[in-house]
Amino acid sequence: MKRACFVIGAVLGASIAVHGETVCLETEQFADRGGWAVDSQFIDQMGSSFLLAHGMGKTVADATTTFDCPAAGTYHVWARTRNWTAPWSEHAAGTFTVKVNGKELPNVLGRGTGDWQWQKAGEVALEKGKTTIALHDLTGFDGRCDVVYLSLVAGEPVMPVVKPAPPRRVKADLVVCGGGIAGTCAAISAARLGLKVALVQDRPMLGGANSSEVRVHLGGYMNLGPYPRLGDVVAEIGPAKGGNAQPAERYEDQRKLDAVAAEKNIQLFLNTRIVAIEKNGDRIAAAIGRDVVSGARTAFEAPLFADCTGDACVGALAGADFRMGRESKAETGEDMAPDVADTMTMGASVQWYTKDTGRAVAFPAEPWMIAFNEQNCEHGLRGDWDWETGMMRDQISEFERIRDYGMLVVYSNWSYLKNKSAKREKYASREFEWVAYVAGKRESRRLMGDHILTQQDVFDFVPYPDGTCCTTWAIDLHYPMPRNTKHYDGEPFRSICTHNRHYAYPIPYRCLYSRNVANLFMAGRNISVTHVALGTTRVMRTTGMMGEVVGMAARVCRDHGCLPRGVYESHLGDLKALMAKGVGTGKTQPPQNYNRGSLIPGTPPKKKKD
């Protein structure tokens, strides 16, 4: 885990920690990031955001900042970094150097083992006063740096421990954690019903996988079933066009931000990661967020919380019951489940696409790249959802490695196509237009509610009194592609899917709240389902409708002073009335449904609940 180091000062835009004869610079707070990007996906694992030189093979501009050197002398300069290709090669892809007052220090950083570690950049004589530090990228292949440390004392850094300032406290009626489609719709739904909402998102934009960072289209049908007004909010914020791995403007990031900004009852907190929970008995009292850039902390207090984080970060911190991996046939009775339970999940996709420049464009062949040949290469000009990694790894604790392998295979395969393929003339004038560094994740933790949705519920159309929005996507489960697995048995990176059609099925409300954290809702891919049932509920039009329902249920809770379970036990009629009415404004985008053929049309045969 990362060292305890807290910001205690700020000079010219750079936050610094000064302790005796040392200076600590958090790189995500550099005044000018140049071409480096803030990567905040792995805070829970390595403790911080960091800067990433994501140049897709072209070096990026220096990231720079200025600070006041506390005393004259010869400083030992270190950086916290890692060699991200170490699990697959002895060679390093992402290397860089540190410059001090324009002088490049001698040591190349980003080599070594695959762990986050301190590496020495060199030594430099400094005068007291204004000093400039720069990160100088050498490759364009995702070098990364967390902290730059300067000390008059020789030896590996020992970070100063400074007590953090008390968090500011924000009160709301509902705190929605996660600003993907599910969380955004939950916040809007609750706000339109009169609740004061704090919407907390750990990225700089809303939309989650449907943002320009990940670029996945909205799947599923809306406005069906017993409550046809569910889906109206999704239609308001969703982009007009679909498709995966398309130009950034297609995902209409600003449309989502504008929709939230128009709601006077929503306070939006971007770039804020929930890192701790305060509890009172079986209830969450506050969720503690940390700004992923500044480090400033905020305590969000409310009687109700909604975990729409995808990874169920809030539920896990709060001690909510959850599952990961696949249940067995014996446990669930699902014929699509494996005979023996295991830890396999659906994977994460690093999507990409190229453009034609109209001229010959080179792309390097590097020793750290995976070896491809005519038998195992993947021809194509873009990578869609099926460039998928990490199915046999832990999608929480190993996620940086999973994302990195996704980038590694994209770079390696493209290098082979450009330099050695028998069809290399086809690729001669093309270059990367975009490679994702925010991976699109399908599955990790699933929080357990009072009902766990199963394959039988969906296929047999088992009726429940608390049915809400309809899930319409086929039970779509992903598996390693056999052809790709043959060549890369240890770590396949291409996937296949199986589609199993069903009628539009109303998801029980009891899947949308925690069974053991009394005031916690959930919406998104982390709701109470089996691994098999997740295959239908995980797409974003469906998760957005879940969010609408959660916002409505929060209003019922406030009206009656009850908790989420109490809505089901005593006030289900009130929730049904709100679902029937909906909270849409009628300002919708043209409908675009992307699961044609996966939904069985018509009305299912009537069945009685067992």
C-alpha cells in the first residue's frame, strides 16, 4: 500500500509536503501536466492517482511544476514508479527522466520490477528558492510516476506522515456514489422528486463506460413492461448515436453534465473517490471522499446512500455482503452455471481504433512487446468489446495489471501488423487515433440484496410483486476466445459471447438494496444477481432505469421515514405509483436500441410464482 503522505502546502499550483530537509511532490498536482494524464483507477490498490504518459507510442510533452526549495544543498532526487511490462518482459516500455531547472538527471526511470517502488533519478545542487521539476517522457508507452521526492539526506525516501485536515462535511438526503449512467439517472430521479442529492464521481466526467474515456454504447430496450415511463431519464442523457470505440464526440459527455447541472437539487463532486465509510450500527453515517487530484477530503452525510460505483466500492467498505466469480449449478440450479464454483468473471476491454493519415507512418517494434506471427496475430483496424482481458484474474486487486495487459497486446499486435505482417501494406498509412487507458470493466463485486436474481427468474418469467424496470438484453456471458486461447493459454485477450434470449423481465426491487447495510441502495452492474443473471442486467440502458427506480424509492423512504427494505415491506404501492408516472421531461434523444434479436418479442406466458 502507498505511504501516508498528506498535502500541507501549495505553491504555484503544486501541492508539496515539506518535512525537515525533504520535499515531496505529488505528480497529479503538477501545475502543468503537459501531455501526461491523471490516472486514478487504482487508488484502492496503490494509494493514489499518478501521471501517465499515454502517447500511444509517441512521446508526450513534459509535465512541469515549480516549488520553493527550502534550503541550498545537494539533493537526492527520487521518483515512485513501476515497470508495467515486467510481468511479461525483462524490458521496460514506459521510461522517463526527471529534469530539475532544465537539467536532465542521469538515471532512466520506469525500469526494474513490476511493483510500485522508489527509483533514484540522480543528484542535483540547488539554491534556496524557486525550483522547477519536469517529468520527461522517453517512449510514449505509458510511463508512470506517482511522487517526486527530493532530500538532502541520502538513502531511500522515508515519507513524512502529516495528520490530514478534518474533512469538510456535506449533508444531503441521498448520496449517490458513482456517476455512470446508473448513478447519474439515480441522482436526477431523486432530485426531481425533491431530494437534496450529492452525486460523487471519481472521474472528471459523467457517463462511466458511455463516456469518451471508455466509449461503449448504451445497450438494452427501455420504456417496456409494467412501467413504460422507466427509461425516460436515460433517454434524456444518452447520446443520439451508438457504437463502440468511436470518436469522442459521439458519446456526448457534455450532455450528461448539462443534465445534472440543470437540477438545482444536485451537488456534483467530480474527481472524488470514496475511500472510507463511517457507520452507525448497520447504517452508513458518512462516505468519505478524497479528491483524486488535490487530496482534499469530504465527508458526505445522509440518511440514504446509493452504490453505483460498478465495483461496489461503497458496499465493500461498509461491510455489505457481496460475491465475486461464478456460482455452481448445485448452489443456484442454473444450467448455465459451471459444475464447480470458481473465481472467473467477465473481463475488461481496452478498446482502440486507427485512422488513415494518407502517408506512410512508422510504429516501433520494441523488445518488450509480445511476439506475434501470421498464425496468432489479430488483423483489424479497430478493437471492439471483444478485446477483453483478466477473466481469470481478480478484477479488483489485479486491475492495473489487467488494464496494462490490455494495452500491451494492442501495442504488440499493431506493431506486428505494421512491421512484419504479410498484409503490412494495408496498414502502412494508418496510425492510432485512440487507445483507451481507462478499461471498460464488466464484472467484479455483486452486492447481495433480499432477492438474488437468477437465470430461472428470467427464463421462466417468475412473477414477483416488486418487479420494476425490465431487463431485455440476452443473458450474454463472455468467455475466452478458443482460437486466441490456443496461442495465449496463460492470458488470452480476445473473447466470445453467448446470447440467450428471453422476454422483457421486470427486475425485483429487492435486488436494488443491500440485505445487511440497512440504508444502502445499489444500481448498476453491482446489484443482487448471480453471475449468470448479470449477463442480462449489466448493460447501461437497463442500469440507468435501475437508477431511476432507486431515486424514486429514496423519495418513498423520505416520505415515510423508512429504509429501503421498508419500501418493499410497507410502501410498495407508493413506489409503483412513482414508477408509473416517471420523472422524465420529454426532452429525449432519438431511440437507439442495440440488442435487436436478443429480446423475445411479445408477451410471455403467464406463470405463477413457485
